Amino acid sequence: MDITFISDTHGLHDSLKLQRGTVLIHAGDITEYGTEEEVKDFLKWFSNQPFTYKVFIAGNHDLFFQDCLVLKRDKLIPGGIIYLQNSFLEIENRKFWGSPVTPYFLGMAFNVRAGMDIKKVWDKIPGDTDVLITHGPPKGVLDNGIGCEELWKRVNIVKPSIHCFGHAHGFSGVDEKNGIRFVNAAMVDGLDLLKSDVYKVVGKAVRLVI
């Protein structure tokens, strides 16, 4: 099974050109301001991508998914697209689990306090997960210093084949530790407000086979 990973497009998804594949995963921050209009625009684009399965989670910018009612959210998401929020699915005998949660930062979407509060979230990750999708990185892996220590601990207990995340702009890439392939799929650069207040797409989609 081939899986293509992207993350942190922040409304710039139209600039991506993706090759046809089996599974497409977006690891959150599909929007910049978290509005319903941005979400609709992303979902229209996402539904047209040439993949058999399309899966996404929210990120800390995606306030709509935190604030809207579940019924409204589910009606908005087109058929053929799967949204994960501390939940799992199975594709071709591979188990995927996804979460939008990140450690607390400015009270943005899906922020959870570090320590025991966020540990309770990561303890929900099933032990037989093959592909783990979180918006934030684990501590010490392609994380620009913002990774979560409790997530790192849990990942090394579960030991998924792949752990995909974003959130840490400008640190995209693939690394392998303890037999786990880690993917920071963030598409945009690290925003330097001294030079510009506009993101640029600098990352490339990562495709792995599992």
C-alpha cells in the first residue's frame, strides 16, 4: 500500500500537484483562520484528489472542527473522505489512528495541557496501530523544539510502522528511530514576521509504502 502524506497547507492546497496513489493523508492545519468557508474550499479540493482513500485530521488552526456540532461536521464532509478525531479506521488490513491534539499554545484549537492531561489522549492510541497521524510531533523528532514528550513515550510503546505529523513548519522530512518511520509532512515554511506575513509552500508530499 502506498501512502502520500501532506500537512499544514494553511489554505494553500490549490498550489499542490499530487500524483495518483492509494491513500492520501493530511495531518491538519488545512486552514489559516479556521473558518467554515476555508474548510469547504479545502474539502472540495481534497475530494478531487486522485486517491482511492482520502483521510485527514484537524490541526490547531482548524477551529471549525473544534467548535461545530458533530452532525453539521459530518454533513459537510463529502463521501469518500474520512475525518479522524481521536479515532481510527482500517484500510486494507492496516489500522490508522488520528488526533488533532497538540500541547497548549495560545488557546488554539484542540490544545491540551502537557503532562497527565495530554497523556490521557495518547493513552487512547491502540497498541496495534500501523499508521499514527497526529497534528503535532513527538519530542525530539523533526519538531523544532515543540514536540510532545508524552507522545514520544506512547509512540515508542505502540511502535507503529509510520508516525505522520506536521505543526513544526520548516522541519519537513523523514526520519527513522527505533524502527519507526517518522514523517513531518508540513508543506509551508516557518513564518518570519520580520520579513513576511504570508506562508510559502516549500515542502514536498512524502510517499511511503507499507
